[in-house]
Amino acid sequence: MPFSPKEFAMQTWIRFQTGDGEVGFGRIEGDHVIEYDGPGHARPQPTGATLPREGLRLLSPCEPGKIVALWNNFHALARKLEKPVPAHPLFLIKPASSLAGPGDAILRPRSYSGKVVYEGELGIVIGRRCRNVAPDDAAAHIFGYTVVNDVTAGELIAQDPSFPQWCRAKGFDTFGCLGPVIVTELDWRAASVVTRLDGAQRQNYPLSDLIFSPEQQVSLISQDLTLMPGDVIACGTSVGAGSMKDGAVVEVTIEGIGSLVNHMRG
């Protein structure tokens, strides 16, 4: 049986590592974590263990088979770039091998010495298999929301004039940062994405400016490819994305979810 959105309303889920190296799943309750035998979208059962939050290392809160990353999905950015509003979500695929979690280093590829760009975004976590989902049924396929830093090797996209290399530029190991948690309910229309680089605010944009809502994204993308439980849709970024130097600390915050902090390592 798939998860029930009502059953998991207003819950916060994590994937964690204990001090002895064991990886687990849990639901946060105050200062403690109720441990489960699997991820929240899979109808897990409690193991009976309750762990203190202190001392747990947070990992990426899910393990997506793919991250579907959108481009040109905010009105403000479309105006700035002088691009038309798309009729259908424009997206690429980041591989599962690009995954990184809270506190992890963003590793500069050995083969690349150019600009590495941060892009703070909202992430939609899929809760059940989606194929040709009707708009009115899309919300039932969303397990929850997380924070994304859709890292990009910016100078690779147009390196070969015959073929824009979006997947290569965004698919390096550690370029798919997710975390710190998954929340199963979010008033996204009232939330903003705030990105800070070494403490200085670089992005602050409202999610209400989305061109395609989360439900529209799920429905329309499911017409193109099957979305599986645990997959993530990165909703795209807006104005203010920029480059990170080696050693920089980047923090992406969405009120109601939390802050995803990573650092750039050359």
C-alpha cells in the first residue's frame, strides 16, 4: 500500500547515520527521533527505538533514483533573461550518483576549473509511482518537500556550440544537494528561498512566483516519464544564482523546512 497523505500530515522525516555508522530513517518529534524501518513514503513501521536528535548525522533525506531539475520556472527570472514563459516544464535529469546531503562537501570535478554555480530551490519528493497523472490527482502523489542546491558547472553548458551540455554540467558527483529534512506539509505559496554565500544573502525569492505549481509539475512531467517513490523534482531557481569559490559555504533556507548547508571543496 502507498502512503496516505493525511496519515503523514505535518510530519518531518530524516535519513540519518548514528555514531556507530548505522544508517536509519526516522520521524522527528521534539528533541527525539522515532526510528522506522524504511523511508516515510514506503509505509514504514516503527522499530521501537527512540533516539536523541543530538549525535545523529543527517544524510540526504531520501535516495532518489533521479532528480528532475527544472529551468525557467519563475516569472522573475524569465523576465530577466527575456525568455518566454514555457508551455510545459523544461527539465533535465541529474543522476542518482550526484546526490549529496547536509554538511557534505561539493567537490570540484578534477577535469573542470571554471565557475561552479549554486542554485537554491524547492524540492518535491515523490510518494508514489506517477505515470500520466491527472492534475487533480497530482497532490496525492507528493510525499513532501525538501531543500535543493542544484549545483552547476556553468561554463560547460555552452562549451560545445553544437550541443548544450546541461546534464554533464549538473550531473557531477555531489552536485545534487538535498536536505536537511522532508516535511509532508508546506504552505509553499507563503514561503521564500533564501541563499547565503559565506553569510551574505545572494537569493531571496518567493515561491509564489512559480510558473508551474508543484501539482502541475508532477502532472505534466508524469506525461513524459515515470516518477518513482523517492524521486525529487527540483523546481528551478530564480534570480540571484551565482558562482562559488573553493572553500565557500553555501546555505539554502526555506522557512518551514530548514537550512541546507554545504561547502565547496577544490
